[in-house]
Amino acid sequence: SDLYKTEEEIDLMSRSNNLVARTLGEISKAIAPGISTLSLDKIAEEYIRDNGAIPAFLGYDGFPNTLCISINNQVVHGVPSSYELKEGDIVSCDCGVLLNGFYGDSAYTFSVGTVKPEIQQLLKVTKEALYKGIEKAVEGNHLRDIGFAIQKHAEKNDYSVVREMVGHGIGKSLHEDPQVPNYGRQGRGLKLRDGLVLAIEPMINLGKRDIYQEDDGWTIVTADGQASAHFEHTIVVRKGKAQILSGFEFIEE
């Protein structure tokens, strides 16, 4: 079925996701106190277009920008603005591109300068949860094993998992079946097979899991005003070990 990608398609998706990874690398160089989120957005848009691709989010359902940029208690889908980053902020940058007919999608939550230890820990655990989810994205497992692993790691650290927003299949469309929740019971859901491409994206809150949408019709925030972290990779289900298409190496080098 269309759920499963051919090796040729996966190769094209690997190029899309490599560009997303490199775009986030460009963003990481610019993140500092005093830069506006709109400036980060412009850097990303230019870089994506210079590399022959199209920003995936720009105009998607009417979204006005290239990046979703979510600060502090914003969970996801924050709209870039004249807001200037401050020391101690955390900033999730979610980036998507369309290249050669296929989408790439990845997100990373950056620290601006020195961040409070408890917030730093939230980022660390959320990123670990992403990789724990990816470890379960192998042939023979079930879809909900991914969310179970993420939820278990988050909750054992006394954080909560956002329920309403989920990961997703990805390919010729930005959002494809199946949905990939970041919670769930082991052994449930679709049986995973080689060639399934998923965007896995835990959104983990320091406080309670309740969220709401702001009046702009986009930005999702925590109801209790506490911080939220978000990390995302596009991966391919394989036998034995998932293949990550969107690395964080350009950010972390």
C-alpha cells in the first residue's frame, strides 16, 4: 500500500530530510538573545529556497511562515513575529521542506543562553524520549509501542505528554496515515513493516498535559503556563533498527 515507500522514494525523502537537518543547523548558528523569531524564519526560508526546495509549512492550511517557532510555554505551531529571544528562553523550531516531490520534517528545541536547570532537564528527557520511541520503530513491533516508550520515559521523570497533537506518516504529503500518538498501550495499533516512513515528535510538558489554542488560530500553549519541549525526526521503519532520515548533527556539531 501507499503507507510503505520504495527504496527510491526513501532515497528522495532522505534528501528532503537532509535539507531540513541542514536548515535547522543554519538556525542554530543564529539563535542568541536579541534575534527576532521572524529573522530566524527568514534565514530558514532563504536557505530552503537557495537549495532548490519549497518551505512545506508556508501557506499550509494558511500558515503564514516557513518555521513554526514556539517559545517557552508554547507547545507547537507558534507563529514567527518581532518577538526577540531572551536569555533563558527555550525555542522549538519545527521545519518542513518539499524537495523532488517528497516532504521532510524535523524539530528541535534550542536553549537561548543559560536556561534554568529544570528546563534543561525537560529538554534532555524529551530528546531521550524521542530516541526511545525511535528504538521501537522496527519491523514486527506495533505502532503504539512507539508512544508507550515515549510516555513511559516522560512520566517516569514526572512530566506529562500532550495528547491532542501527534506524529504522522509522511511522504508525498506532509501528513499521511498513520497518526503516531506519543502515548499508548504496548502491542496495539498497526503492525510495523520495513519501508513505513514516520515523523515521530514527542511534545512533553513540565507541568500538566492540558493545552489550548491561542486567538491567532495557530499557537498551542500549555494551560498552566509551564514550559513545553518538542523534538521530531522523520524515520524509516526497518528490520532491527530504524533509519533516521533527519539528523541533529548539523545542530550539535
